[in-house]
Amino acid sequence: MCPRMAPKERAWTALEHREPDRVPIFEPWMHTIIIEKILHRPFTGVHDMIEFYKKLEIDFVPISFGAPKGWKPKFLDDKVFVDEWGRKWRCQKGAIWDMFGFYIEGTIDTPEKFDEFEFPDPLAPGRTDDLEIALKAVGNEYAVMGAVDQGIFERAETMVGLGKFLLYMYEKPSFVRKVLEQHYKFSLELGKSYLDAGAEFILIGDDIADNHGPFMPPRLYEEFVHPYSKSLVESLKRRGAKVIRHTDGNLKPIMNYILDMGIDGLHPIQPEAGMDIAELKQTYGDRLTVIGGVDVAKLLPFASEDEVEKEVIDVIREVSPGGGHILASTNSLHSFVPDIDKFVKNVLRYVETAHKYGVYPIKS
Amino acid sequence: MNKEESLKNVKQCLLAFDRDGIRTVVNKALNTGIAPAELMKELKEGLGEIGAKYEKGEYFLSELVVSGETAKAALAVLAPHFGVGQQKLGKVVIGTVEGDIHDIGKNIVSTILLSSGYEVYDLGVDVKSSRFVTEIKERDADILGLSALLTSTMMNMKRVILDLKKAGLRNNVKAIVGGAPLSETFAKEVGADAYVRDAPEILKTIDNLKEEQQRVP
């Protein structure tokens, strides 16, 4: 049966935990080299991202926010620069965004420095330029998303430094709250501006866990982070948005809070962190659309194309029936792989398989 | 306050993550004549309990960080009380490899080793291979700890181990690697002696290596 829904309707239906015409696909982050290999041309910006999603018929088009017009990173030497949040980065060729690289450290690491710091303006001209381009180009057809990347906790901890930020939860709790509050306000204003620009889908990326578990015990998560995360989701949903939340890691100890946040979908459900997408779907599928299933740690970099196809068919048969499943790699399409061409071929096979075998009703 | 109570207080402060409190109780304990080694033993036991809870999933990263800082506060009070020639369990040179700046796990490992009676030379982050080699030679270290969190930098561990071989020092040290993207297989591939999955496993790993060494005829 030929798919009959537009990607946007398909995405919306899956996020309502119902069966669309086929399983939608979601790939929010990738190294530009992947885009270049697929489009066979150098990456130049948002237009190439849109082309990439169109070419692979990937249903979601997530677009992050830009720096204010005219803002330039401060370079400390030819490779290391400081971003808007006082964070040091080392340039990395082919990173997800032009100047994005490896995070080195946060420098706003004391209450005094934070008080002196001029916090970035979420509504500065330039923030939604790329999103507006995407909405204009494919917004009627595709699920164009405004991405609140690094959301509240992740942006806060990278600004201060994770070790210090965790320590301050015990020793300087009012400072931690103050930093989180500012990032909450930034994320909320940014999210609202996305919706004002016409986006109907929001992606909140905000890592709060590693493979072992959340960075902090559930009681501290509840005390410091959850109220802001929940309020952000609620405010955006009240305005009619569908909200997908991304966080790496093992979330099992705080799953009740993840559900309480009220998100529509959870990404990327990492198997190496002990997260099982089939189990999650079975337990919470009526409330949460599960997004993931295509292993990016072992399968996509190392398996044969046929093995990829088999695995994608297996996950579709196990998780997709009944709806509420969106296929995605289990983190991002990164280039930290021994053979990039093999990886790209496997990504293409995964997407082809999803188109072919993800058509509802799913055949067993 | 008797000796038993003083020691118990030290451990209690550690388990309560009380940095100010632990400085006071360690000072008091020293003033009443309790040997630094006995206080170290309490710290080691306390960190062991915290590590065990982390491994069981009852504790989380923030608890490792804050307990590590609490132990460090106690160690700073204890340090001047250790005499020259004090028997150490071993000398460790540790650092995050070149190109990588992640240090939370490495710092916790350093603190656990310090609290357990090892002499630790923590070289920090983004450490060049040549610096590891020089420090191992100069310190006459017997354990090398290499940390990396990025898949793109973990191959620099191999470089350090190769450079040690070239310098004729490989057999002098047990090389232990740690970091999220690593595995047992990777440790073997780069020629390390062991892999530590989580920081609290470090003491067990070193004990296993020592045991293996004794078994070798």
C-alpha cells in the first residue's frame, strides 16, 4: 500500500500514539559530512539540511536557533573559541553546526561571575532565521520543529562545568536554582518564539543522564530540574505544540518524572544505557511515543547492510504496531566511525527499509 | 570522645557529604592522637560504601562527585601529618589523554586512590603522551591510569602505551584505562592491562592485577 499521509500528518499521528500510514522517521542531529555524502555537495547551511530530509523522506525537520545577527564567537587562538554562554569549544571540522565543536569547559563557574554575566537574549534578531526558512520551504508538508537544543539542565551545567554544577547542588543550591531559572526562561521564550513563527512541533534536547543513570539522585532531580522541565513542556503544549524530549542515558530511575513532564515523545532510548524500546512501548505506550530503535553504537557503524535491514524490520514488527513509534537512530548520525562510507550506506538502508516495511498495517 | 567515636564521626561526615564537618572532625581526631593511617582507613571504607551503592544503582554521579570532594577536604587536613618514608601502596600516574578534557571520572579515581593510601600524580587533562612517559620515569610509578570520554581521543591511549614500550618502561607499570566509550576489548586492543568501567571499581581492578602478578611464576 502506498503511503498516503504527508510527513507532517504522519508525525502528528504517531505523536498521538496512533497508527499513521507508515512509521515516521526522526534524525535530529548529524555531522555535516553525512549530509555532504548523501547530497554529493559541500554543506552550506539550512537549505542543505532541508534537502537532506527531503531526499531521504525523513518526516521531521528539526531546526536549531541561531546566534544573534552580527554576533561572532570570541577566538582565544586559531582553534578554541568562547560561545554566547561563556563556554569554551575546540573547532571540529564537519561538526553539526558550522562552528560547533568539542566542548572544553564552562567559564561562568561562580555566583559572582554569573551575576556579572550578560545573559543571552532569546528573542535577539537572528534566532529564528533558519526556522523561518524551513517553515517557508517545507512547513506545509513536513514536521518542521523548533529545536530548543541543550534545553535547561545541559546548557546550565555546560556553562558552569558538570562536576562543579553537581557539587553546587549540595553546597550552593540557590546559585544552581538561579542558573537553571535563567535557562528555563531562555528556553521558554525561545520556544514561544518558534510557535509564533509558525512551528507546530518542538524538540527539547537536554541531556540529564549517562549510561549509569541520571547525573543526580531522583530527589535532587525533583527538587532542582523537574519543575522547570515540566513547566516548559506544559507552557508549550498549552499553545498547541507537540513536544519531543531528547535525553541520553539511563532514565529508568526517573521515568515517573519523564512521564509527569507531559511530553508527547521520548528520544533516543539508548540500549547501551539499559533502555529497552519494546519494554517502554509496552509499559508507557498509551502516554508516550517512543522514538528510536536503530542502534547507532554497533549496528550502523559495523553491521552489513543486510543485517541493518533485518534489525530495522525486527524493530518495526516489535515496536510499531498500534502506532506511537517513530524510528530513529539511538543517538545521532555522528561521524565517529571507522568507515564513514559504510556508515552512510547503512543509514540509507535503514531509511529504505523503514519506507518499505514500516507501512501500516505492519506485516508480521 | 573515644577513638571509636572519632573514627565513626569521620565516616559519618563523609557519608553526609559534609566538607566543613569532616575538616573539623579529622582535626579533632588528630589532636586526640589518632594515627592518620587509621583515619585514612575510615575514608577508604566510606568511599567503598558509596562506590558499592553507585554500582548497585542506589547512588548517582553527583554523589560520587560530592563524596570525592569531601574525602579530598579530609585528605588536605591529613596530608601534613604523613611523615617522609610513609609506606604507600603504590605510585600512580594518572591523566586524561591528549585532545580530551573530561575529568569527572578521573578525578574520582584519583581521590579514591589517594584515600586508599596510594601516592597519586594527577597530570590533569589533555595530557601529551610524552608527559605520561616522563612522569612515570621520574616518579618511578607502578600504575598508569588513562582516561578518555571521546571516541575520537581514546585511540591516544594506544599511543601512550606504545611510547612507554619504546622508552622501555612498559613492564614497569600496570596500565589501566577508563572512560564511557571504552570496553574490555578496547583495553586489550590498545595493549592495556585492565579496563575500569566505573570509577569505584578502581581498587578492585588494581587488586585483581596484583593477584594476577603474584600468580605468574
